[in-house]
Amino acid sequence: QVQLVESGGGLVQPGESLRLSCAASGSGFNIAAMGWYRRAPGKERELVARISNSGIINYADSVKGRFTISRDNAKNSVYLQMNSLKPEDTAVYLCNAWILRDYVYADYWGQGTQVTVAS
């Protein structure tokens, strides 16, 4: 079984920064890509940032220039540095991994971490 565990959420003021971390644990798996999604109240889940094994990165237009995704393959971990946070960034942030296990690719999700940006 593979588990994703996030950390680093919290309450910050507009303009401040947060760093989210996510680590995958388990055995017998290979991670193809990792990323972050978010789900704001009343809105659908959306992609925030994603990084593939080859280093290809995608960002949502709303976070380009403010958020940076990075990955530590040795630690099966992905990070999201969030700068210049805005109230509209308030959401539950979910770690995602596209994983090969038992010859099958599947999406795995963390439990989510709350990010609240408010004065």
C-alpha cells in the first residue's frame, strides 16, 4: 500500500509564504509524477502544479510566478513553495502522485492540508 502524507498548511496573511511538503511511503512502487491540487469552498478541485520524472513542470495560470514546485526523488517527496499568497489561494491542498505498482499505474492522494490566507 502507498500513502501520501502532507504537511505545512496553516493560516497566513496576504503576501506571506508557506511551504507544503508531501512524502510517499510504502513499498514496491515507482512514482512517475507528483503534484498538488487544491479544492476551495464551492469550487471544483483544480491542478496547482505538477512535476514529472523528467522534470517537466506545469503550473496553473493563477499561481505562475508565485508558486514553485520541486521534488526529491530519493525521498519520494514533493514540495510546494507558495509566495505572495492571496486570499483566493485559500483551499485544501491535496498531494497527488501517479504511481506504478504491481504493473498498474494509478492516482494516489493525500488527505489534504488546509491553507487559509486572511488578514
